[in-house]
Amino acid sequence: ATILYTTRSTALTYYGAEIGMTTHTPTRREDVRDPIGITGWPKEKGRDGERTPMQWTADPPAAGFSTNPHTWLPIGADYPTVNVATETADPNSLLNWNRTLIALRRANPALHDGGFVLLDPANPSVLSYVRTAPAGSKPILISLNFTAQPQTVHLDLTAAGIAAHGLKLLLASDDLPAFACKDCAQPPSTVDLPLPPYASLIAEVQ
């Protein structure tokens, strides 16, 4: 989601992704509705697993999607916890993470109309890039740790033509250690980022 809403790509997603709905592949041929799955079973089980009803609430029988307990495709078994109502009430939920990302993309010109410069491309563990800003706005730095170990990245913004004197944290998936000093011994074009395992960070370059 962080990559989707902070790169220059068109932000296109499928329903259910914003709450973390998962695929529930049929286990019996007689349960398959998709013609592709019916004719291709068992090698091809069809698309039913990705088309289960939207999980709106934790209420049985059908997670707020229907009052009928026998919907055309079955409700995912995880609906008591993975649903819109439950995640709306949790400030740290995947749904609210997606909502915040969308709000950031709308509010920051660099995210919806800026350039893209990849940083530290040789790093196999962390994906980092900066969205360069249109005139009158500030660049946005994004860094994502794809490993189960903490990482510290040393990023040089020279390639993007940016002098960084500090970072203003906009969004992070974890509690982060304090940023290294940008006005001390480091050149003004470098930033140090400590990233917990699998962390995502979005910061405005000051």
C-alpha cells in the first residue's frame, strides 16, 4: 500500500485489499462457481477465492454483506476480525493506514504530481526513493525495510538535487528511533534512517 500510494503509478487497488482480506480458495469442486474453475479443476481452481463478499462487519451470518446465510460465494472465515467496522475503530489498522496514505497523496503535491528518484539502488534489503516536489512544495522521502532485521540506511539526496537539513515524519508503521542529526557532521544532502523490521516510513524533507 505504501508503494502504491507514494510512487508515480496510478493508485489502483481491489476491494478488500484495504482491510487485508485474503484469498479463500475452494477445496471442493462442488463449491466452485467460476466456469474456469469448474472446467479446470483441480489444477485450475478458478477465481472464486478472490471474489468472496466484502466483509463489512463482524456480524453473522454474512459480515454485513447480506442477511442471507447462503451467499453465492462464502464469506471468508476471518470476517470476525478482518472487517471494515472493526478496523475503522482501530487507529493502527490496515484500513486506517490506507486512509492516511490516500490523504497524504491528496495533500502533498510531491506525491501526486512530483518526480521520482530512486535512492541507494544497490541495497537489497531496503527500498528508498524521493518524490521531488513541484515549485513551492517540499520533497517527500519514502523508505521501506523488506527484511525481518532492523536496518539503518544512509541516503544521499544529491542525485535528486536536494539539500536535506532535517526530516518531518508524516507516517510510519512502527515507533522509530530518533532521526540522526542532519545539521551536524553530515553533509546537508544526506540523511540516516533507522528502520525496524518490515517498517514503512514517509517523511517530508526539510
